[in-house]
Amino acid sequence: MASDHPFHAVAALAAARGTPDLQIKVERGGDYVRLYSTDPALFFKHRDDPSDSFDREAFGQSKRILLSADDCDAGPEATLALIETLLEKFADYTFQRP
């Protein structure tokens, strides 16, 4: 079920903590779920989720970060901590492709 996607709990925790730039994108009746940030321009895809052309449409100038099941199995606290670390690591990311 799409509502069981681990990114829903991560997004709820981020919102509860006031993490300003981490949002969730849910499309296609819940079959498409991504977390994203606009500054830096990153989006997070669960490795087990299918590829979708919407990634290019919505996040064409963002860096894709794949999170594995292991990255999400420790719960939303650990996943959010990992994402926050990645946001810091890629803080200076700028789109490079022409």
C-alpha cells in the first residue's frame, strides 16, 4: 500500500520538527512517492520504487539520491537523520547538465 511507504512517516516527522525544506511529493494515486528539497535541489527515491518519468518532469534539475531498504528500516528518525546529513553534504550542489 502506498500509504505504508516509509517516506510518509519521514515527511511527517520533518514537518513536526519544522524542517523547512524537506517536502513530500505524492502522485499517481499514491504510487509515486518522493521526498525533495529545493535548496539544495535534491530528491530522494526509495531504491525499491519503480522509475517514473515524473522524476524528470518534476525534478529534472535536481540530484537524485537513492535510499535503500536498509536506509529506511531503522525508522523515520534514523532516515531523517540520514537525509539531513545528505542535505548538508550536498548543500553546495548546483545543476551541471546542459
